[in-house]
Amino acid sequence: MRHLNREVARSEHQSSYYPGGFSKGSVHSAYDPFAERRGVYVGAAEGRDVLGKKAAANYKRVRSLCPEDVQNLETRIRTMLDTARCP
């Protein structure tokens, strides 16, 4: 059933936009096994809600352990938000 849920969830996101040079396939190939190992790959958000809250709760620690990666992520998010704003 989990496999079926994954396929349904993926088909719902066919038109999703992945900024920062990521493709849908690369995002899913990295995320899917991670969420499945933690037993949270369920629902429409495929566990992103659960893992997002955990990451946010530990943001300072993650930022201190991986400052360059987090800085790159923050820059990509800032760029995406600036691009999405209407003039």
C-alpha cells in the first residue's frame, strides 16, 4: 500500500516546480528513502510536515553543523521568494 500511496502522491505533484536546479526525480530520490526509514512517508505531504517540524525545532543545531549548506538553502529560498513577488 505504501508503494501505491507514493505513486498517487507523485502523480498529484506532476506540475510542481522545484527551484534551485533540482528536478522532481532528484528531490524524490533523495527524500523518499529518508522518510520511509523514519516511518513518516504517509499522507499527501509524504511526511514532509512531520520532518519539517522536527527540522525547524532543531534549526540552530542544523545550521551550526552544516553552515554552508544551510546558507545555500537560505539563499535559494530568498531568491525564490524575491522572484515570486509581483512587481
